[in-house]
Amino acid sequence: MGWLQSLRWLPLGFLSGLLFGSLVGSYQPDNQMIVGGTGRTLSVVLLLADHEIIIGGGSVPNDVVELADRSTVPWQRPYELLILPSWDTEHIPGALSLIERGAIRSVAVVGPATSDPAWSILERQAERRHTSVRFVMESSRLPLDQNTTLEFFPTKAGLVICLRSGPLSLEVLDHQAKTPRPLHCGQSTVVISLRQPSLTDAALVIRPRPRRAQELASSARYEIQLDRGERVTLRLGASELRVRRDKVLTAPTTVPGRTQ
């Protein structure tokens, strides 16, 4: 009797498995940029077509691991590529946490490495975990699909990355303060600054939450400010970008002490 009851449950179990697989498959995120606060900086998780790419490791270990794991499903791990700027070592703590967990397949350091021993530590840890590390010294282009490309521009002041998806242009930058913003990406719809940005005419700027008085001003029409542990998701459509309204700050229409 027990054997016959087991047979009766087989079709139900099979159908439940198909339903679960369908639901999980439909949940799988795609064509998204998730930006999160990782210590003193921001990091970005790109989920585009069959690519899982992280930009910036963050200044605090494990923050970027938590951001990436919250943004993905298990079969999207380990992640394909981690992109780091080379001009300083601010993102190395987060990068090491990804490498030590075996969560990343390869690391691209854009620009020449400095003499700081932290870079040697990163390379040694990567070798132990069979993670490849390469230094990108010149402008490079990575096709993601027929409509989407990722372009890297190493500069003396830092790193600029352009994501071009159809008519949309999104810019991720990490560069030294008090330096002019490079214009490699042209007129970008969104500028994601992993640290406090210089002036920009982009419609939307995403940046760390200001800590000092000189960081309060922004020339962007809209901005999103993220603290450590906070995140926002940008959804990329065929010709549009969507972001939750409650995450966006509107620039003031008047300046204190002046009238329009």
C-alpha cells in the first residue's frame, strides 16, 4: 500500500518541480544595474543578458558580497568579472572578500597599478583561488550583446566606464576629487559616481551620501544619494530606463538668498 501511495505522489511532485522551475526562472533578474553603498564608496552590479559584472569593490570587506548576493540568484554565481580602478586602493578590501570566497572568475584593473603592496596581496590571493587578474592599460570595449557594449577608459585621474544600450548612455566613474570630469561618454543619461562627483550636466546622478558641506551642492536635476547598505535598482528597457520615484531627489528650484 505504501508503494502504491508513493506512485500516486510522483506526478504531483513532477508538476510541482516544473512549476517551481518556471517561477524561479521568471524571477531571474535581467537588464538591471544595482547600485549600492559599500563603505565609503558605491559599487555597481550589472546583470545584462548572460553577463554578471561588478564595478568597484568598496572600502569595507563583504559589503560588495552582500550587495551582489542580494541582487542575484544562486546560478548566477560566481560572477563573471570585477572591474577596479587602479589609481588608489580604496576598492581592494571588497575585492579581496569576493576573491577569498571564490565569488569572482576574473578581475580587470583599469590603469597601471601603483607601488602599494595591496596590489601584490590581491594578485597572490587571486592566484590561490584560480582567479585571473589583468591590468587594462588602454581604452577597451567589451560587447555584451548586439545592442549593448561596455567601454573602459583609464585616465590619470581615475576610471570612466560607459555602458551603451541602444540609445541609452550610462556612465560609471571613479576618479580623484577636484579633477574635471572626463567626457568620454558624451551626453550620459545617468552618471553613477562611486565617490563624490565633480559637476555634471547629466539628468540623474547617483552618488554616496554627502558627508561634508562642500559635497552638498549638485548641478544635476535629479540625484540619488546612497549610504552604506542602501541600494537602488535601474531597469534597462529597449529605449528607456526606470528607477523607483521614491529613491530620487529633485534639485531645488530656488537657491537660498536668491529669487527667481
